[in-house]
Amino acid sequence: MIDKLNPAPLAYRNEPFLNSPDGRILRILSEYQEPLSRFRREQIQDTVVFFGSARFQGSDAARKNLTAAEKNDAKAPAPQQEKNLKQARAAVDMARYYEDARRLAHLLTEWSIQIPARRRRFVVTTGGGPGIMEAANLGAHEAGGKSIGLNINLPFEQNPNSYITPSLNFEFHYFFMRKFWFAYLAKALVIFPGGFGTIDELFEILTLAQTDKLAKKILVVIYGSEYWHRIMNFQAFVDAGTVSPEDLNLFKFVDSPEDAFAFLRDGLTEHHLGGGQPKKEKEQEVLPEIAKTRP
């Protein structure tokens, strides 16, 4: 018999259903529509996405950890101490990439906030976690601009960093929806030294560009040629005939924040600001057809 004092819950308030396999499509749609509404509200037109290791530290923190390892503050036995020293020295060496990401994000944001437009252009965007992501959000923050963090719960990215603009701090459950938002708004990618996740994001965009599946020009900067040439032989793809020689023109290696910024500024101006003259904006959605794929 129906209990009139305890009616059945409305479907959109039925938490067991929403959290069930049958409710998965609604959860997926939520990770599309909720970010979309916030991007519209914040007038975000496009982004520059920074990828790189979540494990890198700033120079000060890395040197502090090296000092502690040299003093053996943890009282580790000799074999472990040697391992700790090796890791601490590597961290000091790789900290330069943290500082370079911070500097590049600062330069880019300082330039982009001066572009005359009703919408925010080329907003620094990261995966929201520590390491290179933190560095890029920090640089944008120091330049007085907004930045985006698309966070997800991963072993080395448990919490969003402190420098993301609060209204543009996102938390995703579905990896593929997070990847969608990385690509949907991007007009450029900056690939700092990183691991499997960084390589995954790089080759995903390069594949879309190579196969002519992008309806927009996405600039790709690979930062730190010393690291990347040690990790991967891109010329070997050409030599083996698995990619065309011109495919290597889909990205550019750079080794300084200033060179990276100059490449991004010039390329974004040429391809997305009408060669220096901002195109007249149409009365349209805040998010236009920026990620349409070709048929």
C-alpha cells in the first residue's frame, strides 16, 4: 500500500538511481553541461593548456629537500640514503622546468589580458594538480589573470592547487570528459617534461591534427628538447615510414620561456586574432564551434 506521507522521490533527486549504472548517462552529461555553464558565465572563449609532470617542485622546495637528504634527516640506512640523494638531486635539476612553466604562464597571461575582446582569450589551463600544473596556475595568478584547473583524483594529483581561479576549479570523475574539456577550448598546448599522462595528451592532439580532424589550428610547443630527445626519438618515426616528414612540423621544440612565448604570441595572433587585428566578434554563444571535427 502506498504511503502518502512518504511519496516516491523525484527522479532527479533519487540519489541511488543517480549513482547507479542506469544513471551514468546523466553523470556524464553533467560533466559536460556544468563546466559549459561556468565557462559561459566566466566568458572563457579559448585556452592554452599546460601539460607536464605532477611530481616536479619549485627550486626552493627542491633545494630544501636535497639539503635534508644530504644531512640524512630521515636517518635512512646507507642504500636508502643513496637512493634518496639521487632522487633529490634529480628533483633539483628538474625544478628548472617548474620555474620555466611559471614564467611562461606569467608572460602569456600578461599578454592575453591586454587583448581587446569581450571574452577572455587564451586562458592558462592545467590539470589542476601539483608540479607543472601548479607552476602554470601560479604564473597566471601572479600576472593578475584567471586560470583554469581541470582536476581529477589520481595518485599524484589528489587535490587542486591553490592558484586556480576558484570559479574555474573543476573536479572530474570521468577521464574522457576531462580530456574533452582540455581539447574543446584549446588553441595551444605546451608540453613540459612529464610521464605517461603527458605523452598521452601530446599524441592525442597530434593524431587529431595529423588526420585533419580539427576545425581549428592548435599550436603545439614541446618544452625542453634535452629531456624529450632523451626520452623519444621523433625522427625515428619518419625513418621507419610510420609518419610523414611534414608531420614533424605539427609541433615545435623550445628551450626558454621567452622563445615559447614569442612562438605562441605570433601563432595565436596569426591564426586566431586575424594577424594582429582582432576579428569582429559575432553575436553568438560564448563557446562557438571551436572544437567541431571535420566530417
